[in-house]
Amino acid sequence: MAKISVWSDNRFWQRSAAWITGFAAVLLIWLTFDTAGQIAMGTDADLQAGVTKRVPGPTVINYKITYEMSTKRGHEVPVIGEKEMFFGRDDYSEEEAGALLHLGKLGSQTKNCMNCHTLLGNGAYYAPDLTKAWLDPAWQDGGTMQAMTGKSTKEEAMAEFLQHPSTYPTHSRMMPDLGITPEEAKGLVAFLKHMSSIDTNGFPRNFGRMQGAVNGK
Ligand code: HEC
């Protein structure tokens, strides 16, 4: 009987397929649990203890968020700093902050921000990426948007812009008025602030270049 080469032996290919499928299944299950752990939302206790989570708890709105270059990781990462006033308060409870974020998330869905903007990688690029919009220097103290809207804080300036975007004409495309109420605007700003605190591995990559998307500043 002629000896069959291993490459033309059916059993060899069947066993290889079974082993590879088994290995891939185990790897996927492991990755699923690893990812679930990495993206689980942190708590207020984490924030108070200074524990860094990829997705901080809702009460991150009580803190100042900055975006700093990490030489180790080769991109910028959100850094949660001191307490900071947000619409006059820095003591939102987990429930209150959670409710605000929820309102903002529902608002972003009903008004379909993604139709023009990108949030965490989903959406369009007709308008600036909103993932890190809260960190756009245009909104900061001394930035153009506070002066333009006549507000003295970042959150009030952003809320005012969201309610009447077409009142603040810019150099390029204009955001249309979407009938956003003051309460919805507050929720949306909380939602944007929280989103900016999420460690997205430096996404969007070109944030540094598109900083000051509003008014080109
Ligand atoms: C029809 C398209 C459209 C929709 C829908 C839309 N926007 Fe905009 N938005 C724009 C455009 C265009 C700009 C850029 C305006 C400019 O350059 O001044 C903008 C700018 C912004 C900015 C400033 C961005 C920055 O980098 O500072 C924020 C914040 C913002 N939009 C939030 C929202 C939110 C929240 C929603 C949903 C509730 C929304 N937008 C829905 C078109 C849109």
C-alpha cells in the first residue's frame, strides 16, 4: 500500500480545523470577558480614591478633565483632576449625575447628533467629532465661545450654543437649531463632558489638529 502524504490526509485537515476552531473560540471568550472588564463603568468611590477607569463613573462631571500627552502610550489621555463646578455645583450624587447623563444620551439619540457628528467612532464627519468636544480649547476660559455666547463658564457657553447654534455663526458650516431645551442642553453637556473623560486609546487621532473646530480657533 502506497504511503499517503500527511498533506493529503483528510484526518489531518479535520483535526487541524477542530483545533483551530477550539483555540479561536477560547480566545474570543477570553477577549469578551477582558473587554467587558475594561469598559465597565467606574463608580464614585473609584473617582474619590483616584482609581483610573477607562470609563469613569457619571460623577466625573464633578471634576476637571484635561487631555495630556502620555509619552509611554504615544497619544493623549484624559486626566481627571481637581473638583470643578458644573452648572454651579461640584457635588452631584451618583444618581443625579447618572440621570443627567441619561437625559443627554436620550437627547443625542432623539436629535440624532450622529447624523452629522461622530461619537466614540459612530456617526458622520459632516461636523466636528464630538468624542472630545468638551476638551476643545474654544470653550475654555478665554476661548472664543465664552466671549461669543456671553457666558462665563465652559458648560454654560456650550449649553447656550446647543440651544441656539445658528445665533453663533461661524466661518464654515453652521449647526442648525434643533429645538433643544435648557434642561436637555444641560444633559447633553454632561453627556459630552463624561464622554471626553473616556480613555479611547487616543481616538480621534486627529483631535490635536482639529482642536478649535468651532470658529477655527
Ligand atoms: C445637521 C447637522 C448637525 C446636527 C444634527 C448636530 N450638529 Fe452639532 N454641529 C454641526 C456643525 C456643522 C457644527 C460646526 C459648527 C461650527 O463650525 O461652528 C457643529 C458643532 C457642534 C459642537 C461644537 C464642536 C466643538 O468641537 O467644539 C457641539 C458641541 C455640537 N455641535 C453638539 C451637537 C449635539 C450635542 C447634537 C445633537 C443634539 C448636534 N450637535 C447635532 C452640525 C450638526
